Amino acid sequence: MSDWDTAYASAPSVDAVLLAATDPLYILYTSGTMGKPKGIVRDEPVSSTIEDPAVLDSLR
């Protein structure tokens, strides 16, 4: 059994959390090389645009 399998098998179960389409999913920050550092907030609908079958399969 790999380290990943061991960690996965010992991870506690958690309940799913429903997200609204406007809930922040992640924040990307720039390095600020052209001035002040900046950030962009991406919301949940971005994640629903994933079309790569391998990525979709890994999320199931």
C-alpha cells in the first residue's frame, strides 16, 4: 500500500458542503512586479467548466 493509500484510508469522513454559484472558490495573487500586488477571486462556476475526462473522473 502506498503512502497515499494509507493516508486516504485513515482520513476521516466529512459531510459535503453545498456551495452557491457566487461563493469564492479560490483566490489567485499576482507578484506585484508592475506595482501593488493584486488578487482575483474565482467563484464556483469556474470549476464546472472542467472538461478533461481524467480530471472529472478524479473528482468523483
